[in-house]
Amino acid sequence: MFGDTVSGSIPVWQLAFLRTSLGCSLLLFLLEQSLNLWKVHQQQLLLIDKRIEGLLCNLEHGKQFITSEHKAKPIRHHKPMITGLHQKLLNIYGADASCIPGITDYTLLKLLGEVGADMSRFPTAKHFVSWCGLCPGHNQSGLKNRKSKMNNHSNAGQTFREIAQALLNSKYVATGAFIRKLKSRKNARIAIKAGARKIAEAFYNLLTKGTQYVEQGIAKYEQQLKQRKQNYLQKLALKHGLKIIEIQ
């Protein structure tokens, strides 16, 4: 009797108990308690967001008002309840990071807590990438791979890895194509780390050299990727005795 189950999950005796008035009352009580706990949790999250909003206002004080041509990217999960978050981050960073693929206001908020908006302590992008733990490891001697312990990565480096992971399946982003191409030759871990490095370098250049520099770099890389695809198609067509005609 006690071993019998319904749908492979709920025992028969437990289902019979729930059908009684006592069982229904206890079930409703548990649901009510769960709902109350959820409401308390949401209230605590709101208090935390308002506290963060106050800190952002202090950081924003005295900063120049920055206008942006790009709209704020949607935050799909765990959207902070902070009024004017996008504009606050624009003013604090002094640049619009929306041009960097995969970066939203939520990731910028995380990076602000881990890195800040001042990059003066990092002389070059290589120093910043090294601090994030995104430099490639040199553990090979000749044809032999040496074993080495993984270094502790910073939270900022993990954030860039998460961005690269999200771009892995993106169809229309050049960084995503780079990660997929490297994944086919190496493996997913190496490809994601290399993609995270590119994003971290773009983030550093954004704060040190401005939005225009980063946008030009992204546009140039996308043009190079397009040219490589065209060259590949030309070679493939020539191999099979075909000719590609560009549509006017």
C-alpha cells in the first residue's frame, strides 16, 4: 500500500489524505505561508534595490549628463527596481556601453561593484584582462601539456564569461561567431574564455578611449568577418566551377 504511487511521484496513501478536509486545510495553510514568505522576500529585495539606488545617486553627483543613441537593452532576469538605472549608469561611466554585445544595465551594475568606473590603476587592456583572470595559460612545453592548478578568478572575470556564454548561440553578433569558430577547433571552455577576453578588452577601451573607438572596432571586425565569408564562398564556387554574382 505504502509503496504504490500515482504518476510515479505521489504515494496513494498521501493522495487519499490530501482529499480529506484536514489535508486540504493543511495544504492551503502551507500555500499561504509560502506566499507570505515570497512577499517578504520581494520587500527585502526592494529595500536592497533602493539602497543601491541611493549609492548610485551619490556616485552620479557632479557627473556630466550623457546622452545615448542606443536604447537600454532589456533585462530578462532579476531586473533591479531602480529608477532611471540606465541614465545613472551612463552618467557614472561617462560612456554608453550598449554598443558592446551582451552587456546590459544589470551586467554594468555588477561590474561597477567589482571594478568601478576608474580604469587608471590598469595601465593597459592586458593588465585589466590579466586581473580578470582571462589571460590564456602557457602550460605547454613542446608537445607535452603540463598540469597546472587553476588560479582563482575574479567576479568580474566570471561576469565576462557569463556574457560570452550568452553570446555563444547568437546568430547576428560577430563575437558569437568568433566563439563558435574557436569552439569547433578547441573546446567550449577555451572559446568562452577567449570571447570573454574580447568583451573585457572592449569594456576597458570603452572607459579609456570612448564609445566611438569601440564602435569602430566592432564595425571593423564585423566587416572582416563578412569578407572572410565572401572569400570562402568564392573559393567554394570556383572549386565546383560556379560563379557568384552579387545581387544589385
